[in-house]
Amino acid sequence: MLGFPGRLNDIAPVNKQESKIVSREPWWAHPPANGQSEEDVEWGYLIVYDNGKIEFTLDERPTAEEIRTRRGCR
């Protein structure tokens, strides 16, 4: 299970050609275990499109600054 609300099966595929990104937030794949540093967690991006679709991708790791200043996933 990913580290964001909802089940992975609830997320519909996104046709990126028809949608625009409205939010791209650093997000962990799994919350840190007790005593685990956030630096050691696998990170990706939670992407929200203007049509309401949500996508999580591990294609690129957010920078340390993006992780440190993120708004969600705490």
C-alpha cells in the first residue's frame, strides 16, 4: 500500500495529453518505520491533474529541499 489516502486500485489511469498538472508533491512510497529516517525512505511524487485524477510515480526522487519543505505526507 502506498503512503497516501485511498487504495491503489481506486486510482484511474491518467491520460496525460488531456490533463494538466495542478499539484506535484513529494510523497513517500511507504511511511518511515519506527526509528527510520525520512532520508532512508523511498520517495516519489504524488501528482494531481486538473481532471481530478491522481498518479504516484517513483520515476524521480524529490530533492532533499523538496522533501524538507513539503506540505503533505507527514
